[in-house]
Amino acid sequence: MSSHIHLLCKATNSFLLSDIMRDFKKFTSKKIIQTIIDEPESRKEWMLDYFEKVCSHLKREQSYKVWQDGYHA
């Protein structure tokens, strides 16, 4: 399935798993959106429109939403 990902990760030292997941999702979502914009992709407009519509109901100021909120530890 190309619509989701499974990760095995472990928080060490003073890091919290929630912080690791937050940073992972923030970094990868920015890279995914930038790659869609930069690369010649036939579905570019469709994907950007989809990611934009997904966050239209959110209270926080956000242009695109790639990941669902939360994670299942």
C-alpha cells in the first residue's frame, strides 16, 4: 500500500517519542511538498489541491497537510 507507512522507532536519552514523530512528520511533509513542486510530476496539481483541501478546516495556519494527526505508539 502506498498510502501509509509503518515505522519501528525507539526514543533514547531525554528524547520523547512524540517529539521524534513531530519532527519526522514536519521534516518529511516539507520535503514531500517541495519535491512535488520541484519535480516534473503529471499529478502535481491534483496532489497539491488534495493536500491543500485536507487542511482547509484546520484552525492553525497551514497550506498543506500530508500526515494525519497523532500516531499510534
